[in-house]
Amino acid sequence: MKALLVDLDDTLLDYSGGADRSWVEACGACCPTSGIDPAVLVATIAETRRWFWDDPERQRRERLNMVGAWQHIVEFALERLGRSAPGLAEAVARDYGVRRREAMTLFPEALGCLTDLRRRGMPMALVTNGDATQQRDKIERHRLAGYFDAILIEGEFGVGKPETAVYRHALNALGVAPTEAWMVGDHLEWDVGAPQQLGLRGVWMDRGGRGLPPNSAVQPHRIIRSLDELTALAR
Ligand SMILES: [Mg+2]
């Protein structure tokens, strides 16, 4: 391992952990004046979220403006319920964004891993998809910039993973060939399969230990459950 590309959400940062609770709290805070039962809205939002993010084209478009995406999710949920509540979707989305931001924390071993790799002089690039404002805020709030030689955010760069240009740009910034670099992340296609096709080694972060899906087209070079295992791999 001569260089490392690292994903942000659900690899370094516990991005998904606070989502369910934040929806419950946001609906609880915003619903009372609308006459809509918050529990019913939360349940409908849960169904709507899966449907909303499952469409790859919509996902690609909407992830560049997350507050807008959350508002659209609530609007679709209200539509499913056949309810009209002016201003509610926007209020819930904003409230949810604040709660979600508060709930996000780095995984406990993340800074130790980055510090160790940095101390050993490992060139590193952070490669993350999504909304420029949100991703930049996460990086600043959790003081991650100092660990990386390059930071690629989809919303700033113009294209995201799994576009080849993203990995190539990161490798150029680090001054290494694809075969000298590894990438780690929780998304099988974006963080493992696509980089492997370019010649990088792909490490899949499987925190939940669920294992590969049956007949997975992507076969990671390594599967890890914690960044401590990555620190050991880099030795
Ligand atoms: Mg991720």
C-alpha cells in the first residue's frame, strides 16, 4: 500500500446511525400544529425514503442538495397520506437536517487510524459523493482536512463515484499509479468494484458483518469490520 483513497460516510463517519431517531424527533417537533399524527408521518417517511433513494438516477440528482432531498421525501410522504400541510415538509426537512448533523460522529477508531497512517507518511485522499455544503461541513466539523493530501467532493468536482475521472484525479493528486493504491469504503460498487477495475485494491468496510450479498459481482481484496483492521493491513 503506497497510497490510500478513503470514503467518508459510514466509513470514517457514522452517517446513517442517527437517521431514524432524527426523523422521529423532527416529526415530533414539527407535526403538532399541522394536525398530522407524527407516528403516521414517520412510518410513511420510512417507506418513502427507501423508494426515493432506490432509483439510481434520482439518487444521483438529489444527493447534491440534501435539505432539498429531505423536503421532497416529506412532500412525497404527505402525498401518499393524501394530506396537505403547507410549509410542513420544509420545516421537517430543516429540523431533521439540524438533528442529523448533531447526531453524526466519527467512528471511535477513525482518528487513531488516520493519525497512524499519517505518521507513517501514507499519502491519502478523501473521496466522497454528495452535497458540497454538507460534505465540506462534515470535514470541517470533524477536523478531517489535515489528514488528507487531496479531498474530492462530488458536489465540488462535478462528477462522483463510480466515474473513473474521480479515482484518476485522486491518484494524480497523490502522485501514484493505480496498482500502488488501495481504496476503502462501505459502498461495494463505488468504493471497491469501480476502483478495482482501474487496478486499485479494494477494501470493503462491512461494519455490521453482514457479509457480501449472494452472487456478488464485486469481490473485495479484503473485508474489514473496523478501521483498526485497515491500520494493520497498511503495516
Ligand atoms: Mg460511504
